[in-house]
Amino acid sequence: MTRGSGQSAMLKAVIAAVKLVAAEEIMPRYMKVALKHKDDGSLCTDADLAAQEALTRKLQAIQNVPVVGEEMSEQEQVAHWADGAQGVWCIDPLDGTTNFVHGLPYFGVSVALIREGRSVLGVVYDPVAKETFAAEAGRGAFLNGTKLLARQPSKQLADALAMVDMKRLGKELASKLVTRPPYSSQRNFGASTLDWCYTAAGRYDVYLHGGQKFWDYAAGSLVLQEAGGSACSLEHDDFNTADIWHRSVIAALDPDLFLQWKNWLRAEQ
């Protein structure tokens, strides 16, 4: 597909909406809101709920299709997905809520437009660092409006910096990663949407997550793809064939490093 030379009017409108919601609904509540636990044990705050409501209004004004949001009930999510024959907005209004509540500056807002089961537009915004990662299918990946220029990743897995979320991995694989890791060093900061974008920017050399929800990967996976990176799941070579509601992630920007990482993980799980 021929790549465009810049961002479309729709992408610019979505970026503006995301940044405005972050400024009005999220950052004024930073470290100032009460939290509650949802049924699955995860945290939710007034910032999550207010941002989701505001994003829903603004995105449907851009394109009036259903919205699947993290803070909806599972029944609502499934129903809105089923109604999205013409497309679906998928939003994580505040990814990294635990970080947000505790004052750790690693959280973001994520929006993706999905058509026929695949992301065609994605935006991930970090309101602390003021970094906007964005992508459109066939048009490339961007950071703050300019083409995303990645740091050159490590070429060998033994030298790699890995972003690994251990808690959703199988016990055997997690144990092997702890006791004899194939990489040089490992991080985990608790915001999957940013993890994807940092991998796309070469800040992490390899990425592993045991199970992400739809809104965790919808935008970030497109940013990585459009940056030239690769992703699959622990079970499927084609990332898009995995269960849309729950996908494990193996990813890297460099194609040779991706193969080294995937082959090691598949052999050890």
C-alpha cells in the first residue's frame, strides 16, 4: 500500500479530542481522586469515567459508530462490538490507573478506530510527557505530528532491554524468564498502551504480555505495525487471528530480534 505523506484530517481531529479530554478530565484529577475496585479487581476512578464519557461524545461527533470502552460493562462491550458493522471506536480512557492514583507518571489515553476487525487509526497520548503517538493504516506512525524515528534496537536478544508483564504468564514460562532470562534487562511499568508505543520507538527492544484486553492493544499495535515492527501472540503467528477480547503479545521493532524472541518464547513456554 502506498503510504501517505502525513496525518489525515480525521487523525488530527482525534488527536485534538484526546488531548482536550486529557487536559479537562484527567490531569486536573491527577493524584486527587478516590478509587474503587471493579469486579475484576482492577481500579477505576472518576477520571476514568469522566474521560470515557467525554471521549465517547467527541469521537462519535467525528464518526458516529459504536464505542467500546474499558469502563463499560462486559455486556455493553459485546453489544457495541456486535453493532459495529460500519466500524467501532475502542477506547481506554485512562490506561495505568494505579500509576495515576499513586503519582507515577506512566499512564495514557488510547483511542482506536476498528473496521472489519482491524485497527485503521490509533492514538496513544501521554499527558505527562506530552507525547502523542499516532498511526493510520498505510500512512505510517507519528510522534507529536512528525514521522516516528526510532532508536536503533539491539540486534541480539542477549543485549536486549525487555518490557515483560509477568503476572499473566504461565508459571513455567515466568519462572524461566526470572531464573535464566535470555535478555540483558527487564522492565514493567503498568501501562500497556504506552508499552506498545515505546516498543515502536525502540525504547524497549522486545515486549511480552501474557494477556491484554481489546483496548490495551487496539491503538498501540497499529503504531508498532506502522513503525515497521512485528507482533504475534504466544499461540498465533498472525496477531489478528487471536481472540479479540484477550490476546497475549510477543513484539519487537527489529525483525531479526523479533524472530529470536518469538522462537525462544515458543520453545520455553
